[in-house]
Amino acid sequence: MFKKALFLMAIISVVAACSSSDEGSGNNNDDFDRTALLTNLSNNIIVPVYQDLNTKLADLVTQKNVFIAEPNQVNLEAFRTSWYNAYKVWQSAEMINIGRAAEINYVFQMNIYPTNVSDIQNNIQSQNYDLAHVNNNDAVGFPALDYMLYGLAENDADLLGFYTTNSEAPKYLAYTSDLTDQMNALTQDVTSSWSSYAQTFINNSNNTATGSINKLVNDFIYYYEKGLRANKIGIPAGNFSATPLPDRVEAHYRSDVSKALTTEAVTAVKDFFNGNSYNGSASGESLASYLDYLNTIKNGEDLSTLINNQFDTAQSKIDILDSNYILQINTDNTKMTEAYDALQMAVVLLKVDMLQALNISVDYVDADGD
Amino acid sequence: MKKVALSLFVIGSLVTSCSSDDDNTTSETQIAAPATYQFERNGTSTVSYGGQTTRILMAGELVSGFSDTSKSETDISAMFAHVEGNNDFSDVDLNASNKSVRSKTAASTDYYSANTTAAAAIKADFDAFITDQVNNVFPNWSIDATAGNAGQIQQAGGGSIRYVNAKGLENNQAFAKGLIGALMADQILNNYLSVAVLDAGDNRANNDADVLDGSNNYTTMEHKWDEAFGYLYGTDDALAPQLGADNFLNKYLARVESDEDFTGIAQDVYNAFQLGRAAIVAKNYTVRDTQADIIREKISEVIAIRAVYYLQAGKVDLGTDYASAFHSLSEGFGFIYSLQFTRQPGTDSPYFSKSEVDAFTTELMEGNGFWDVTSETLDNMSESIAARFNFTVAQAGS
């Protein structure tokens, strides 16, 4: 009996090995509870992230108003602190480019860097601008505020001068104020859209190119590859250019929080992958549990474990970087490229192995320049 | 016992039927390989690899720059990392191009997409050849080289003058032969023939359904394969390769072909390119990948054979004709450097790892470098290299 069972198992495994090499492990008709996945992502991650970001931006507006009314060192510090708090939360929001956020190109209006100083200066001088215009994508958002709060001058006294004694102080105050209000308005818009959009998002659970899971997973991987891997580490480290470009780091003018922001981003990516609630420690259905449900194995190991391990390895490479990436690049850029390489190792797991298991097509293509 | 035998028999037949799907001899008969590398759709060619031709030409001018003492480090570096529109080359078409050699140096998907740290170190090696040439060799252009001092040195019998660095290394040779691995072989073997590139995104589904790449007349997968082809035949006649068309991989495939121990290798490589491309048209990816492995093996062999050949050639002149020895050893140095870009068929690994290659080049450059390298070192190195391939030192060295 035992022998027979063994024999049958052998045949099954041979047949399985046979067919799996012929086609990707498609699973159009698996019984995983896709609705539960979308519900968890929506209710416990996306909506709480937007709500927190909305709160942080409301505070940013408050601190900005205090600063505008009385531009002094104390109020500048409070404004800066509020900016940094909001920027950290932003790291959980950038990957969610779906629904209203996609419609209004929210990400393009919030975190395009390097910010374009000449565009900002032109706007300040002209006092005639449409901050939502595509031409201003690199003159608004967190990076533009980074410049207004840290980059206008070498020291705080001179920087405050732009808002007080400078003959054009009213223009600087106006631009800083408008920038902040615009970020807040956009965030309110996106946050409030989810009160009705959440259900649409959850209901759209089928596996098609326009299904919520397909789109969100593509957004997630695209963000991981571009927003996180390339923008935060790869581009400044010179992986896409002839020489390193330290002026491309995130929060360039503040300069000592680039690593902290990257760390927030990696944590957010990991939480999203594992379905961990943004508030509290609960977790629910996730990409990881979906992969486990499909019993996705690579090289004898659960794919979800491999991905989580790789996120951890990447974080450990980021941990040893200087909090100031500009200093890190200029002293030992190898540590930057090693962090990039560790991040990249997960791209293959996500983009090839995970997508194949979930039977999702990539909806964007990298051009290699030929 | 009988039952076990029977079950083994059944399992065996299952394995056979399984692998016969993958068996290329069966599949190959279904694919009509054309007589030449000519592929058309609706009467128009689908073959395109202009970017590869451009880079081969750029690399050619760049290496010539090593012999032009009027050039600055910036000039030569700019030829290496060309930016569209800059007047880095004598050829206006190259100047107008948006291609760059440096950006594709140690840049394959399989080897370097998650190892940019090694890629950066390799690019830095190439940068260093340029720096050393301009800063140390150019100023000593008309001074006789001695151990520890850069300069010129003439081959015996009124032969060519060689310009070497303090260790007897010709930077131009190290650069050019190193580029055969870092640019041509790496892009062919580890990028464009890679499953990760050929099957990226929806390439396979699109190729199956004849979905073309934008407004082009080819599918993306067809084009990737052609780009691999272009790094070898980009300046040659694609329909009837003459070989020796460039000073890089194409030329050294010809050199190996002309050694009677290896005659036929050039045709093997060309045939594999042809059949693999025909397999893509026929949507038979098993045959395609088999041909990719043939190309990987043969091109890796070309690099290894030339590495051993030059080590042996250098050995003969050592102590009698330093300039000739240095010239051979400099070429050998470049080919050894290129070993890290080779690809063992059926694996994701080169025949020699980067650290093994680094150990070889460090050994060659020890002390005063080629001035005091011994025959024994060169022989040991030759044996180590040949041992991982299907040829002997004697075969390569002839």
C-alpha cells in the first residue's frame, strides 16, 4: 500500500514537473478570498494612511499659518517639524496610485525631486502660477517645501530674511503658503474620495488588467522599482549615470533625513506586502498570504519568506548608511550601491515570481535605451 | 520486485515523454533555418541592431584615442560616456547618437542588475585605464620605458613601438580586450540572450500573437535577439560575415577560427544565431534557448582561448623581446579580464568569477608587473584557464 502511494506520488510529481515547465503556474480560478484581501488593504492600510496624512497636512497648514503670521526661528522650527512628520507619512502613501490619486496625478504633485529651483523662483517672481499644472510638478510638494524651508540660504538667519527683511518677502511668504495649501487640498481630495471609492475598489476584485488587485500590485511594484529603489538610492548613487548625483537625494536641502525617509518607505512596503494594519499590530489578507495560499515555492522556500527576507536584507544595508546620503555618496558610494543591489534582488522576486504566481501582467515596461 | 520494476518502468517512460517535449532534435526538424541571417515580415526586413553597430564604432574610436597624445583625460572619458550631441568623435553620426559605451559596460540584466556594486567597480577599472594612459603614459611618450616607469618600448628587429605604463601594460590593449568581455560578451550572453530579457513583460505572449513593437516591423523578442547578433556582427556583413570587421569580438572570433584546432567555431556561432532567430519566428522557445546556450559556450571559449594564446605568446618573448612580450601579455590581460563576463551554458555563472579574475590580474601586476612576471606564472595561469574549458593549452597556444 505504502509502495503504491509512493508510486502514485512519483508519477504525480513527474507530471507536475512536466506541465509546470511548459507554462507559468496560472491560477485564474483559485479560490483565494480576493475580496478579503482588498478589504484589508483598503480598510486597514490605504484609508488609515490617507487619514493620517490628511491630519499631518492639516497640521502643516496650521504651522505654516503661524509662521506666515510671524516668521521667526521658533515658528520656522515648528513648521519644519510638521513638514518632516508629514513627509514620513507620505512614504506610506506614494505607492497607492489608484482611484482619485491616479486621476489627479497626486504623486506627481507631491514628491517629484530634485525640485526645480529656477521654476520655483520664476513662480515666486511672477506670482502668477497654476500649481496643479504639469509644468509645476517639479516646483511643488514636499521637495519644494524642502527648498523653501532649508534651501533658500546657508543659515537660518539668512533664510528667515527671505520671509522678513527681503524686499520680496511677501512673494516668498505667498509661495510657501500656496504650496502648503495646495498639498493639503490635494490630500483632502484624495482622502475624501475613499469614502465612496473604497467599495468600488473592493468590488472590483476580478483578475483583469483593470481589476483592483492587478492595478494595485502593478503600482506597488512600480513604486518599489522607481519611487523607492531608483529615486531614493539608485539615481543619487549614479547607477543610471556616468557619475554619482548626490544632489538628487530625497530631502536634499534638509539633507540629514534621506535615510530616515527611505527606512519609512521600506517599512511601508513590507507592511503592505504582509497586510499589516497601518494603525496597530493586526494583520489580514495580503500579497504574502495570497502567495502562501497558492503555496508558491521558489528554490524550496516559500516565496513570501524569500521576499520578506530580502526586504530585511535591504533594510540592513540601508541601516549602515549615513543619515545624510550626500555624505555617504561622497565618502563611500559602495555602500549606496550595495543597498541598491539588495533592493534590486527583491524586484525579481516581486516582478517575475510573484506576478507569475498571481497571474498578473506587468502594465509598464522599462526601456533599456536601444 | 516485479511491481517495483514496473513502476520504475512507468516512471521512466513518463520522464522520457516529458523530456522529449524539450528535446531539440525533434523540435529542430520543425524549424526551417534560413541560409543566412535574413528575416522578413510582409516583404520587409525585421532585423535591426543600429545601436550595437554604433557602440562598436564608438569603442573603435575610443581605443584609438589612447594613441593620440593631444587628447585629455576628459576627451577620452567623454568618448567612453558619450552624451548625445557632444562632439566627442570624428564621425558626426556617432556624435549625434544617444548611445554610450560606458552605460552598457558591465550592464547585463543577469549579472549586474542586482550587482551594481561590482558594475561600478568594473566601470572604474576602465576609467582607470584612461586616467593612467593620459596622466602617466602620455607624458612619457618619447621616453624609454623601464621597470617601474611608463614610456615607449620598441619590438625587436625594428618592430612596432609600444607605449606601456609603469608595469609594462598597454592600457589601450587592456581596455579594448577587456571591453570584448564587459561590453560585447556581457551584452550578448548575459543580457540579450537571457530569458529574463527575451521573455520580459509580455514579450512571449506578444511574440506568440505577432504583436509588433510599436511602429517597428519586429516583435520585441525578435529585436532583443537581433541586438545580441549586432554586438558580434554589427560592423560585418550580416548575410555573409567576413569576420575581422572590427577590433573586438568579431575579429577574435576570426582569429580563433583560423586556428585549425578550432576551425568551424565561427560557423557554429553564426548557425546558432540563425536558428535561434528562426525559432523565435516559429515561436519555439526551447530551440531558441538551446541556441543561446551554444552561443554562450562558444563565445566564452573564444575569450578563454585568446587569453591562453596571449599568455603563451608572451611567455616566448619574455626576457628577449620585452616589447613583444608586453604587447601579447597586455592583450592577454584584457582577455583574462573578460573571463568574468563569460557564461557557462545552463547556469547563471561565468566560467571564472570576478574574484578569480581579480586574483589573476593582481598576480600579473604584482611588483613591477610584466617586467618581472615569470614563465611559470604564465603557464600556471594558462593551465588554470584551459582546465575549465574543452581545450588544452597546447591547442590554444598554437
